[in-house]
Amino acid sequence: MKKVIEIHAADEEIAVRAKSLKILSDFRVLGFVTRKSFLTVVMEYYPELNSHDGGNRLVNFWAGREFRLNQQLEEVLEILKNS
């Protein structure tokens, strides 16, 4: 069951963080419910993240500690939704 949560961001930083959570939720809705499956599919579409540093950034995104990957991950979501 989907739950709707509305956030009125106090500033741009909070808005970016909230967007990251929405992106992560969208991946989970598509069936990527484990960190490994998430990393595997993202690294397939963004080979530059298939490195130690890139993997750490993705792990941190999964854990809610990385917020600078939103654009790339939104692109992966669009590809997955349209395939």
C-alpha cells in the first residue's frame, strides 16, 4: 500500500533531500528492494559509477546520506519505466 507524504521544504537543501527519498521510493516500487539490485542496475546505466567511489556514493544514496545523484538516478528511472 502506497502512503502519501507531503513535505513543504524549508529551503532548497531539504527539497533536494526529499526528492532523493522520492527517487529511492520509486526504485523500490519498480522492484529494486535490495541495495545490491539498486547498485547493479544503476551501474549498468552509469558505468562511471561502477568504481569504488561511485559504489560508495550509491550505497550512501541508498542509506539516505548522498543527495547529489538525483539527476542521474531520475534518468535511470525514466529508462526503466519506459522499457
